Amino acid sequence: MKKNIPLILYFSLATFTYADNWPHWRGPNHDGVSAEKGLPGEWSEEKNIA
């Protein structure tokens, strides 16, 4: 029975790590292109700073 405890814990805790709808690397098409419009193309210390 003691040998089965780590196995039981592994499978019971593995169900909590399931995640859905994670964003893909570099966007939904994996190309690094954004569909957003009107984004700034350059930044400086005075311009386009939030």
C-alpha cells in the first residue's frame, strides 16, 4: 500500500494542473502578427509611454 501512495497522489494532483484556453506562443497563428489597429510603431522617453 505504501508503494501506491505516491502514484495515487501524482494522479490526483495532476487533475488540478489542467488548464484550458492558454494563449499560443507568438499569437493564435504563431506568426507574431497582431490584428490590433492603431498601435504605436516607435517609443521614446516622452512619446507613447503609459
